Amino acid sequence: MIGKLRGTLDEIDEDFCIIDVHGVGYVVHCSTRTLAGLPASGEAVVLFIETYVREDMLRLYGFQSVLEREWFRLLMSNVQGVGAKVALAILSTLAPAELANAIALRDIVMVSRAPGVGKKVAERIVTELKNKAPAFAGAASGTIGLKQELGEGVAPAPISDAVSALVNLGYSRDTAANAVSAALKSAGEDADASKLIRFGLKELAR
């Protein structure tokens, strides 16, 4: 099994790249986000690999980080109706931290932005991965607990009211939750909703 490739980028196509490793060209299928982050042809490249083997096919999937590869595995192995194509579409649309946030907040609309992901599949993703998301939140790990409380409707009233107020002002739920989380640190855990809103707006204005 191939877990990592280090070589020279030979070619980039619509949904794959070719990496030359000591004269052998490996075709690696990637998300559009990963492809967009690759260097120019002829430069050195490293990708973390998921090897997919069937009786009639051997295919390599490449990722810029171990975390992205773990999300690919999670989506493929835990959610009915999500195969490699849909998993790559999701990771093309949402970075790992964004996906973790969306699942924690039960933001089905955000998850269903990915091509080929309808409302039912998005609901399954949110439901099946809600307990796994915190361990794979990456950059979102600092606020994932609060977002899960918001998504499950068990967050304290001042917090949920402050987030709702910021959402009503036009901010996304994720952005609002991040701002309120930062506001809690400066305003204090016992702050009321109006204070959290004021401090949250200051965070957003930075």
C-alpha cells in the first residue's frame, strides 16, 4: 500500500495530477483544493496517499495533509452513499476545519454546497460524523465544543442569543460562533447576550 509520494510534479489535469518518482509516473486523483495548492510542473511535491484497491481497479487519492486524508477516510467508511467522488467533492468545497465546523453546527446547507451532495446525504454526514468531528477539527479544535452545543441546542441562552443576533446581522453561523467564542474569553463566561454581542462585533471588526 502506498501512503505517501514524494517526487516531481509532472502534470496537472482536471481531477488528477501525475507525480514522477524516479522515472515512474503515478496518477493521483485529488480534490480541486489540493490541485490548486500544488506547485508548478517540474517542482518537488509531497502528497499523502490513500490507496483504493478493487478487483478491477487500483486508484491513488492524494491529499496535502494527513488531516484531509483522514476526512476522506471518515466520509467513505462512515456515511452511506458517500463514495470517493462525493468525498473529494466535499473536500473540494470545504477545508477540514470548515467541514468539522459545519458538522458541529449541524449546518446541512453548508455541507450540501458540495456538488453531488443533496440534503439527505448532508443530513447523514452531519448525523454520522457529529461524534467524530471534534477529533479531526484541526484549526477548528478550539471552538468545536461550543459549536457542538449550538448545533445540539444545549448552549447557554446568552451564547445562543448572541450567535443568533450576529447571524441576523448577516454573518454566517460559523463566523458568528467564532466571534462569540473569542468574546467569551474577553467578556467572561458570565457575560450576558448584549455584552457578548458587543464584544463579538469588536472581534469581527478586527
